[in-house]
Amino acid sequence: MAARFDLPTIEDDTRHWWDAAQQHRLLIQRCNQSGRHYFYPRPFSPFTWSDDVEWVQASGRGVVYTFSTVYRNDLPPFSEQVPYIAAVVELDEGPRMMTKIVGCTEHDIDIGTPVEVAWEELSEDVTIPVFVVAGAGG
């Protein structure tokens, strides 16, 4: 069996995020000193370096910040998924996250296209957020 390059290493600092994703809940963190949201999960604020941070439920809505259609990826299991749309989505709360846009082609989206979270189960233990064009369902 080929190695899986799409499965994350779940560490103590990110376990809460992965557990929520398994339940189809998109969490981000908020710095309580600045009130600003951030992503990727970490135990301190990237704005103030304070550890006074909390997990909050994100709306799951955002816009396409940038994207690219991937036509070749030699790492399994990505080679079986091409073409796919790799994207950075800017969440309504402010943070940007790398993801995939699913359920459409690159002709259906552009910079600024509204999107909403959907969920992709990679394994029995790992579910990841992906995004669909808003209103398209997921």
C-alpha cells in the first residue's frame, strides 16, 4: 500500500481542531487581547504573542482569495484526484486557510467568489474542511 501524504500528524496543540472537524465544525482561534481571529491552530496569538486565546466556531463562509488548478501531482493519493482546485479561502472572520474547492471547475470560480465549508473524510479518523461555491451545497 502506498504511503498516505494527505493524512496529518495530529499533535496536542491541534487535536481540538481535528476533533471538531471530525464533527463537521470549523473552529478558528481568537486572541482575547486584540479580538482578532487567526488560523492555523497554535497556543499563542500571532498578533500579541499572548496565550490568552480561545477556540471559536467559524461561520464557514468566505471568499476565494487565490486558486490554482492542479493538473499533475505524483504523490498518492493526489495523483488519482487531478485535476483539483487548490485554493486559499479568506474566511468572513478574517483568517485565510489553504484548502480545496470541490464540486466545480476553475471556470465556475474567480477571485472573490463566495464559498462555504463542506467536509471530506480522508479516513475513519480524519475529516478535513473543503469549500464549495456558496449556495451549491456540500
